[in-house]
Amino acid sequence: MKKLFKYLGALMLLVVLLASAFFVHVWYFKPYDINLFFGRTALQFALESPEMLSSVRVLEGFGIDGHNAELDDASMAAGDKTFESVLAAHKTLRSYADEDLSPADKMSKDVMLSLLDIVVEGERFRFHNYPVNQLFGVQNGFPSFMESTHQVDNVGDAEDYISRLSKVGIKFDQVLEGLKHRENLGILPPQFVVTKVLAEMNGFVTTPAEENILFVALAKKMKEADLPQSEQNEVAQQAKTTIEQTVYPAYQSLINYFEKLDNKVHENNGVWSLPDGDAFYALALKFFTTTDYTPAYIHDFGVAEVDRIQAEILDILADEGWDVSGGFTQSIENMSINSRFYYSDSSEGREQILDDYKTMLVDVERKMSSHFYDLPEAKLDVQRIPEFKEKTAPGAYYQSPAMDGSRPGVFYANLYDIKATPKYGMKTLAYHEGTPGHHYQLSIQQELQDMPFFRKMVPFTAYAEGWALYAERVAYEMGMLPDSYDNIGRLQAELFRGVRLVVDTGIHAKRWSREKAIDYMLANTGMAESDVVSEIERYFVLPGQATAYKVGMTKILELREKAQTALGAKYDVRDFHRAVLNNGSVPLNILEQLVDQYIKEKQA
């Protein structure tokens, strides 16, 4: 028996040594199998982002949760390290010969290369951005992350929450380092960014600690987790102290910097005004659209689409008895000021909006089988955008569910201006952010089997936003918009994306002023002025991103028409949707390859 135990012990030691040797080889050298490389690369990048790990929640199931007490490193040194890792991954990935790969592995290689290629190409523009702006940045991203993502199920989680609060000063100093470096490079934000960020941060630090979202969110999380009251009281006191002594001083240091910056910025220019700004914008368009479309092509396509969609809307208005002789701007304004299209400007009215959104999403899910085979397991919730940031936030956005099922996907609706939520536009917005739009597509992607992990997470804006805009059209085709005014809402949403093509390229390539862009969008969409201002200011700080929606939708529609023409009686829209969705987010050229493959298989 002793010999047996000795033999088993030696065998276990050998297994451990072999496993260790295998791990060392895979981690530090080129893995023999490209899928090991994909896994290693995704893990290496994920381990550098404790905030991402908290969001996806894949390690907690293995008892690994130390990252939940940490914040991402936002220092320039960390950025340098990340780029070195990108270069190394890029070199290794290119060393895998295409002829040695299966078709599935070749596609995964191409997907990862499309990301790494453009990161390497864009290294010289690494600082061509405004990391603290009215939409996103550490000043509003940190509170939102803690409120929406950091989960509290036990006392340890609550202590991790405090740990993260205590590290805000370090992170803000790291962000300031990058801001000062950009200033030295001549990369300064538009003037309105400084004004709005200052207003936001000053409002944040003048809020009593017990009323701050960081404190309120923690108290709510602890109560819902049913922690012992004594523990809740102790942690709450720690939170109050940390907010007052660490968080608020960190914000004040950023406020002080922006107050000085306010004296240095006086213009609201597009990125053409930055060093080598035209080349940067061309690369931004390439990144967001995954095409080589020029600013001029996108601008002209947008103008044509605006004319086409406006004509469709005017036809519907005329059929409904409206006087359209004054043209689009006057006609859509006459309709939009009608009080029957709005909820009451009250807490009750806003609650009703959220309830109605939920009903709309339940209704569409019941009809999905006519156009889709699959439904994801992930649940969907509808919530109001936190009030502390809704004034400068977009009209809506979506947050993906946790991969372990512990947090649902969330459609966040902006209820700041009741006039920005006309009833006739609500269904289309719900379908875009929820089902069959973002929630449906991203949940399907996260739940894909036999797919490298990075493919479940990778974002390609033209694909994801193109799908969500296409989903609005599909919902109409499913019969979910039988009312003519709801269909006007759908067309307005598509018109909005057409206008985006015009104003984004107008701002960054044609050197339009902020005011000219606002005037164009107001005249050509019928949107509330508050929404228009927020949108135009969004395009200033996210050059090129707004063009991805219409470009992506147009490509999906082109591919659908191609499949219908090629397959004839063999065509089924459900098969087409599977072909588009079941490989996750991909560049548009790879999407075309997937659809071609689907057509070939159906023709066989």
C-alpha cells in the first residue's frame, strides 16, 4: 500500500510538473494551437482590467474575486504596456499560416487581425481623444460603474466597494497625467466640453455624501443583500468618510485642472483642428465602419438618404390628413408639438414610460418566432439613466448582461426632457436597445458555444449598431408597428441615422461649426432641441462613431437582398438571421463572407 501511495504521489507530481510546463509554454511562448493563443490573449488583456472582470463575471464562479477591490490602471505607463502587448500579439497572430488553420480558426484569426491591425496603424493617434468629456470619462464612468456593475452579495463585496472608493484618487491622478500630456501635444477639447464637465463635477462634489449616488447605491445594494444591520451601518460610515476625504478631493483636483483649461479653450472645432486631424478622422471612419469609405462618400450618401426618408414621412403625414405643403421641417414640427404624443411631465409620467417600454419588449418577444429561430437566456430590464448624468447623456443606451447570469441586460432610457420621448418613437427605441436589437444580438453573442472567448466580447460598431438599426426595420416587418405614427417614429429613427452621416462628416471633414450642425439636425429630424444638442456634442467627442449605424444597416440589407435573389424559394429570413448572428460581431467584409457561405450551403 505504501508503494502504491508513493507511486500515485510521484504520478501526481509528474502531472503537476507537466501541466506547469505546458502553462509556462502557452503563457510565454507561441502556443502550438491558435485557439490557445486566442484564449491566452483574451485572458492577458482581461487580467489588466479588473473593472472588465467585474463586468463579465467569469472568474467569480471559480472563487477568484480579488479584482473586485481594484480599479483599472489609467496611467500612461499602463497604456504603453498595453500597446506593447498589442504589438506582441499582432506579431504572433500573423505567424500562424492560413493554410494550417481550419475555416473557423481562419475566420477567428481574421476577426482578431482586423482589430489589431487598426490599433497598430493608429498608434500615432493614441492621444487624439478627450478622455474626460460630457458623455463619458472617469468623472461619470466611475459612479455609473459602481452603481450598475459592482455587485454586493456579502460583507466582503461591500468592503471591496469601499476599497474601490479609496483608490479613486490614484485613478484620477493617472487620468490627469494623460490630460496634461495631451495639452502639451496641442490636443484640447472643444470649449463646450470643459463647460459641461465642470458643471457636472461641481454638482457632484456639492452633493452631501449621504445623497451621493456612490453612497445611495451601496446602501441599496447592502439592503437588498440583507446584510446584518450592524455591518450595513459600519460600511455606510466608511463609505461616507471615504467619499468626503478621498473621492471629493479627487474630483476637486480634476475640477481645478478644468478651471485652468477653461481659460485656454475658446473654440468648438472638429478633429480637423488637431495635429494631422484629417488622417485621424479617416482612420476613425475606417475603424467604426470597417470600410474604406471616404468622408465625401459618406456625406453624399447621407444627404441622399435624408431626402429619401423625409419623402416617405411626408407621404404618411399626407395620408393621415396633415398639411405638408410647408415641407418637411414645418410638417414634422406641426405633428411633434401635439400634446397627445407625450406623457405628463411628472414622476408618474416617467414611471409610466418605463412601464410601457417593458410592455413593448414583452410583446415583441412573443412574436419573435416569425423571423427568428433562437431566443437568448439572458433577461432584460428597463431603467432610467441615473439622474446625475442624464442632462448630457444620450437618449438611451444598453448595458450587456453579466456572463454568469447574475445581472440582466439593461436598456437605460433618458427621461430628463419629457418632450424627447414622444410616444410614437418609443417602440422603435425599445426594439433598437432591447429585442430584437442590442440585447438580442449581444446576448446571442455572449451565449455562443464553441467560439473563442474574445469573439463573445469583441465589439464592431458597424455590425452591432447596424444590426440594432436593422432590427427596427425587422420589427416593422414583423407587424409590431401597425400604427402609422409608430411607423413615422421608425422612419424618424432611420432619418436620424442618415442625418448623422451628414453632420459627423460635416463637423470633422467639412469644418462645420457646432451651431451649423445643430441647425441642420433640427431642421431635418424633428427631434427635441435638447436631444439635438446632446447628439451634436456627442459627435464632437466621438468622431466617426455615428456613421457606423447607417453604414452597417445598409450592408445587412444589401446582403439580405443578395440572399433572397440567390436562393429564391429556398430563402427563409430566419436562416438569414442565424447566418448574420451566430458568429458574433464581425467586420462587414467578414459578414459578407458568412452570408456567401450560407447561400452556398442552402444552394447545395
